[in-house]
Amino acid sequence: ENVVSHGVTMNVQGLPIPVVYHDDGTYSANAMGSDIPGTWRIEGHSLCTESSMQPGESCTEYPDGKGPGDTFNVNSASLGAVTVTINE
């Protein structure tokens, strides 16, 4: 819940990607100056996303109990190893 309510910065292979989640189930990310719109939903402990750069929904399990300012690692089926920091 904190991930989608506060937004995150994902670090993928040294590239920081800020992501803002909107209440209508959409999100916006920015990678290397390119805006990437997409959709999201929560299923259990997983955040499921889809975007034009990632066709087909991908679900990633997130750890419980993380809040604003916390940093943790997840393994994304589409992106591989990702370090996630929840915005404060």
C-alpha cells in the first residue's frame, strides 16, 4: 500500500526510475528522459503492472511492512533484480 500511495524510485542496473501511482490504476514513470505510462493493480502481496514498454501484465511480490524511506530488493519477471525505495 505504501508503494502506490507514496510512489517509488526503482533502480534497475544503476538507472534510477521514479514512478508515481495514481488512484485510477494508472502510473507514470520516467526512464532516461522518456515518460512511460502504464497501469497497475494489487493482487495479494504482488504489484501487477503493464506498460507500452512492457506489454503483458507482470506481477512482482513486495515484502510486507515497508514504509516511506525504506529501500529493499525485489525480483521482477520483466526487469530482473530491482532496488526499490519508497518515497517519503
